[in-house]
Amino acid sequence: MNEFYVLVGSNINPSVNIELGLSEIKSHPYLKIVKQSSFYESEPYGMEGDNFINLVLLLESDKTFSKVLKILKQIESNCGRVRDPGNKFTPRTLDLDIIDWNGLTGEIEGYQFPDPEIQKRDFIKKPYNEIKK
């Protein structure tokens, strides 16, 4: 069973979009929420826009990293997320980022684990440390 932490964030109608995303995660047959942090509000990083609401989830799945990533991207899309390939710093309805995969130190499919941003950004570090095993 894979255990991994997901940073959840939104700055477009976050109360609605985060609840919608959490509902999709809870009802997904391949994902199980083990733990959930408190909600944290932060100013947008690298962009202009409304403040973000963030939290971190500890999830379990028997699916591979690739499959879980695909599931999370589909949930983002279901919640109205539109990606701009030319600019990653844009307001978003829902952002679901895997920040720690099985406690791995290293790289999977171009993703660095644990996410190096954890220790640099309070909006990641605070909710992550709150629930980290």
C-alpha cells in the first residue's frame, strides 16, 4: 500500500472547490484519506490574485504513482481546473500536488520527493508538519 501526502489548494471560490475536491477524493475507489490537516490561508506565491486556502492530506492507494497522479489530475479537471502550459502561476479552482511519496528521497517521473518546496513555503510546511507521521 502506498502512503503519500497531497497538498490541496485553491484561490478561486476555495470553500466550494476544496469541498468538491475532498468529496471526489473520499468517493474515489482507489484513494483513502488517512489524515487531514487544518485549513491554512496564505497570500498567492508568484502571482497576483485572491488568497489561497491550503491543507495537506495523507492518502493511501494500492495504485502506482503514475495512476495516482492521473487520478488527481482528473479530479482537478472535474473541479474546473484549467492549466496554462505557458504559466504555472495562475489562479486555480483546485490544485492537488503529491509532495511526499512513501517517504521516498529521490525522483519519480521527474517529480522530486520530498518536494523541496516543503521547507521553503509555510503554506506547505505548516499543514504537512501538522499531520506528518
